[in-house]
Amino acid sequence: LETTSGASGGTPTMRESTRQDEINIFLDSENRSLRQQLLRSEDEVARLRRQLEYFVGHHGSLPVIIPTPTVDLSRLDTGLVAYIVSFIGTSIELRNLAFDLQILRMEAARDWAGFVIGRG
């Protein structure tokens, strides 16, 4: 069954033909696999483009979540509270401290507004 192939254009041997068939089957399989991978990639690109278009059109509506700070008062030691209160003193001093903090907050807001507007 084996024939020889040579420069004279003879037919390939059965072994060469079988080997070529195996190579063709492998290449066809690899080709199908790569086509499927390409289709999946194209689907992914299309999905990402739709997602990008959505976010570009809706960037102003993204939620901003600012967590509120909390203090676990059950963990405060009474000695620490007494120590802090000793610095505050009377209710008049406490009121003055509140006014000072309010003034500082207003000055900081004014400075920040000047910075944002471009005067800073």
C-alpha cells in the first residue's frame, strides 16, 4: 500500500497521508477554538462599550455615600470624661468655646470658598 513520493511527482505514502490528515484535524480544531474565542471577545467588547456609554451618559447620577462617624460611648472611661470636663470648666467657658469653634468654621468655609473660586 505504500507508494513513494519523489521529485517526479509521485503520490504520498499512506503514512504521510495519515500524518497530514492528523495535522489538518488539529488545525481545524484549533481554528474553531480560536473563532469561538474571538466571538467571546467581541461579545465582551460590545458589553463593555455599552457599559461605558451608560456611565458616560449617567456620570452625574452616581451616588456619593459619606459614612457618619460614630463614637461608642460605652467604651469611654469615666476618668477620661472627668479629665476632659476639667479643661472645659463652667458653662460660660463652654459657650465661649462653642462660639470660637463657630467662628473658626465660618472662617474656614470662607477660605475654602475663596480657594475654590480662585482667589486663594
